[in-house]
Amino acid sequence: MSIKIVGIAALCAVLQAQTPPPEQRLNQHRVTFRRSPAPEPGAETQLIPSLVDGITDARQWPRRRAGIEKMWLNLLGKVEPHGADKKWFGDIRKVRVNSTQEMDRYTRIDLEIPIEKDFFQKHLLLIPKGQGTGPFPAVICWSSSTPDYQEPEKWWGGWLASRGYVVLTSWSFIRFYRDGVNYSRKAHEKVYERFGHWLALGKMVHDAKREVAYLRSIKQARVDPKRIGFIGFSLGAKAAVYVAAFAPEIAATVALDPHIAVNGGTNWLDPWYLDATRKWPDIATAEGTVLSLLNPDKQRPGFEHDHHELLALTAPRPFLLIGGSHKEDTGGDSDDLQSWGYFNRAREVYRLLGVEDRIRFASTNDGHKATGPNIDAAWQQFFERWLKR
């Protein structure tokens, strides 16, 4: 009996030695989203492609980066209006102020910002008071798919504004867009009608850019234009991944539980995000879909292109991914242990550029929530380091 026990223990030790710890893994993510149009059986056994293979010097990165960026822009259609589209965007300063309230450490202004000439998006603007004359760092805070635009004040905004940050809270346009449509009532179709091929995530990038322009324009807030950050939870975290990659105006970004894998356990491929199966005449593949761009090699399980590429496009600007699960595979919205692979591939690019300390994965067990003891410590330390100081 003792011999058998020793044998089993030895076997377990060998298996454990062969399995890298979660923070070192580089495998694809298991697909657990039931409505995925790309089941990809066996994807979890495949290595996520490295973005630095064949690169020996940081000076070689810009050329490879340009190719990655071109592919994703082809997928999104655009991240800002082109040509005649610009007529729909006016003076960002012409806001509607609904109310003003004095809090202990900041002034709270409920207002509507003209993201488009005929689309006023609801926001809260929090301006520090009794904390010096600035210029202040600022953080744009986006809600998730359930609460409204005011909720981020409770999650993060009150803490930030009470410590010398200007805060602008809001939500994605797919929550409430022109003519009262939302994600379930095809807000993305309203975008296509007016702007053509412009995926919802690309539109969210431009909305964030408009918010940056507004923060820079308001004299009473005294915002430092070079210290503007972004934080989002769930739906807002999905937007954060794209904002970080395509809005260089954003100096530091926090994505709180986006579930980073394109085809993992959540719904990135849905119409109101990537609209993966819709045919586009300007996508030069046989299928003409986002899905065909993300997974060009049909013989290989998994995606050649995934969100580790967007994190790499963010470099060298600071990026924090916060995950809510320590489980192997949650099959839901939280970034779990399998998210390490995508993070590690992006970290290779930051390491190549000599700024590895600017990207971090805070793997917590706080659940799919906007706040929690480990979640709060992570984003607070991140903004204090990369924006406040």
C-alpha cells in the first residue's frame, strides 16, 4: 500500500512540474459561450501566437504594430468619422446642464454632452473642491450593462474626486442611443444607417475621444490634458480594451472583467460588439465577415487574432486588467485563470519595449463586480501611480 501511495505522489509531482502556473500559461481559451458562432473545439490546447517572434530589437516593433493595427481597423471599419460623416459632430462644449450639487469634497454636475449633434449622452461631471487649483488628473468611468450612467460615482468616482481627480461618468451608447434604441433594439443598426461599416466597439472609441475633448475644453475643471484615464466594468471594460488600443489621448486604462478572450466565455461576437457574422463589402475575404478576419486558418483551432493584440497596441501606455475569478474556467463574464495566456503575450511586447511594469493583470477572487477588496486596491494603486504622480 505504501509503495502505491509513493508512486501516485511521484506521478502527481511530475504532472504538476509539467503544468506551468497560471501566470505563465500561453494556451488559448476554452470556448464556453453557448451562443458562439465559432465553437473551436480543441482551441484550449493551442498556443496563442506570439507577437514578438522574429523581433530582436524594439526598433522593429513599429512595423509589426502597424500591420496589427491595420487588420483591426479593417475589422472595425473605423474608430473615428471619415469625410461626410464629420457633419454629424459639432461643438462638444455645447452641453446641457441639468443640475449642480455640492458634495463634501467635490462639485457634482449632471449634464448631457452632444456626442453627436442630435445625440446628447447623459454624464456626471465631478470636480474636486478644496484640493488646490490643479491642473488635475481626470478619469472617464463607464458603467456596465445594468445600472445607469450615475453608478460609477459610487463605484470609483467619489473616491477619485475626493482625492483630486476630475471624474466624468457615463455609459456606452448601446445602453441608450438616438431615438431611444439600445443594444437589444439594434442600436448598432442606427450606426450603420448613418455611418456605414462602423462596429459598435469602434464607435465607443470615438465616444470616449469626444469625452476627452470635452474634459480638455472646460476651464473650471482645470484638467491636465496629458493625465486622462479610463475605467470600465463588464460592458464598460469591453469598451476599455478598445479605447486603450485606439485612443492615444487616454494615458492609463483599467478594464475590470471584460473576459478578455474574443471567443471565450462571453459575448464579444454579438451584433452590438463585433457583429462577427455580418457580411461587409469592404472586408477582403471570401466570407467578408469579422469572424473570417479573426480566424483565417480554418485548419487550426483557435483564433490567429485576439485581444492580446489590442493590449499590445496600447503599449507603452499603462494598462490594468482586473479579473474576478481564480477558477480554471468560469464559463461566464469574469476573467479567470485562462486569461493569463492573453495577458502574457501582450506583456512580451511591453517587455520588448522596456516598460513591463506598465501592464498588470490583477487576478482576484472578488467575483464579477465593479468593487471588492482586491479590485479596489488594484485600480486605486494603478491610478495613483500612473495618473496622480
